[in-house]
Amino acid sequence: MGYNVLNYDTLLLVQICITVLTTVLLSMAALYSEGASEQRWWAMGNVVSSVGLALASLDSGPLVLHAVLGYGVLGLGLALVLRGLRLFCNETLSWRWIVAIVAGALLSTGFFTYAEPSLNARLSVTGFYFGLLNVLCAATLARHADWRSVGASVAGFAALGVALCVRGVYLLQHEPGDESALLVLGIVMLTVPLAQVSIAFGLILMVMRRYAERLRNLSWVDSLTGALNRAGLETQGRRVAQRTLRAGRCLAVIMLDADHFKDINDTWGHPVGDAVLRHLTRQIKAELRPLDLLARYGGEEFVLLLDGVNLDDALRVAERLRAKVEGEQVDVAGHTVRYTASMGVVCSDQHGYDLLELIVAGDAAMYAAKRAGRNRVMAG
């Protein structure tokens, strides 16, 4: 016949090989990951799916093994992958749903194996069932904001889901042994490994982008305080300035410096000084909104960017923060430390939206506050 290239057994073998290869790649990624549990779920899901595919493809042995249990194991593997996808999207999938997915696969195949024996119906219902599960995987990722990361996986899961559903529809009207059915099933089976390649490529791309994002964030964050560092301020601060400029909103900048910080280090030591900086950072963050920005500019000096806040409101924020810092104390290593802060406040209404110019003006206002006696707020 002319369909040897679409030989079912050959394509099934290719499908199993791709699943195993994907399993190896994801297992290696999971092995070297720290805290990335979604990768472990993907790896476990692919391991289980490989076993399920191998069982379902058996031509001999107990019927329950390849006609029922194989699909149950395959359902478990896909459920574990789905759990990993939801974790990647900061969602979850309870074990009750995983049990329900496995039970659905076992009951549907068991019914058409023993209660109403029909190979045609069993293959059709598994096509629909696993097709819909793959569409659910695609829908889970489709809600993710960064399509550059998830696009390939969404396309792969969607194509795989559609291909399996097409198989289910076709087998409702044709016997598996029909020549036309063999052609359609061969095309579907050819689509499956192509979709799996897209899924595998997409999952690896998702892992790479997630790691790249984490490395970038680490390079932007001050390790002591958790605030942005200078590099993070330059990148994120310019984005905030451009955003407020486009929206026609004010941008306020507060330059803050812990008073007599050198004396704290000299008197109690650097570990106490570090504790003071962390305490100060927490006090500042408590006053900020999600769209505001905080960066450690150097030593004990911090920069606050307030989106959409005019000079008067920024002065009130700074004064509230100054009073809060003055009224707090830091207890560390058996020492009780009190400290104050001086602040300079400027706004884009007077100085424009150039970030460097705002920082220079705010810095000048802050040093004016120090010269005026410290523990005070000055407008620039």
C-alpha cells in the first residue's frame, strides 16, 4: 500500500522516543533547578506518560494492561504535567483533580473494554478524553502574560488536543481497520510527534526564560536589603519615568539617608549596621504602593520613586516616613539602636522627567536637610 510512511507502529515508536527524550531533558533541568517544582512535575509527568504509552501500545498480554491500565497511567502522566503547568502560572491543581483525571481514564476505557466491549468506541473516547486534557493544558498556559515564553507549548498542546479529538470523531464513523481510517489515523499520529516536539521545545524555552528572568532580577537587586541596586534603578527607574511622562502624571523622587550611619557601624559593628539598613528598608516598603520603586543608591542612601504623586503629597509621605523611623528601634545582637533619617523631595513639575536630574536635585535637597540639623525633610 502507499501509506507505509504513515505506519502506525513506526509513528507510535517515534512518539514514545520523543516522550522519553523530553523526559530526559526535563529531568536534567529539574535536577539542576533550585525551588522550581514545576520542572519536577513536568519530568515526573513525562516519565509516567512514557510508561503509559508503552503499556497502551502492547499487542499482547492481559487486556486490562494495555486497554485500561495503560490509559490510566497515561492520564496520570498528563495530570502531573498539568499540575506543573499550573504551578508555572502561579496556580495549583489539587490531588482530587488528579485522582479524578485518572479515574475518568480508567472508567471510560474499562466501560468499553468490559461492560460494552468495542475497540472503536474505546479508541474514540480516549481520543476525546486525552484531546480535551491537552486543550486544557494549552488553555492553562494561554492565560500566561508572556507569549514569547509559552507560545510554542500552547501551539503544541492545542495541536495535539485537536489531533486526538479528530481521531475520536473519525473513529465514531469508521472502523479502525478501514483503509481510509488508517490514512487519517496515520496523519493524526504524524501530527502527534510534531506537536510533542513543539511542546518539548516550548517547555525548555519556558525554563530558559524563567531562569534568564531570575538571573536578571538578581542582577538588579541589592542582596542585603532586597531593594533595587543602581543597575535596577537605571533600568526600572527610566521605565517609571517614561510611563509617568506618557500618562501625564507627576513623578516624585525622595532621596533618603540614614543619619550618623558611620557612627552606628563604628560603635556596634557592621552586622548591626546591616540590620539597621534592613529595618529601614522594611519601613520604607511599608509606605510604598506596588507601582512605586525603591532602590539602594549607595551605602545608607536610598531612592524612592513615587508614580503619580505631586510635591505636596510626596512631602507628606516623606514626613510620615521620617516620624516612623524616628519612633522605631532596632534590637539586634543584644543592642538597642535608634536612628533617624534625612530626606530630600523633588518632583517632575519643577525638574522634568529626566531621572538623573531628579536624583541630583533630590540629593541636593537631602544634603540641605542634613546641613539644617538632620532628621528632617526638605523640598528641592
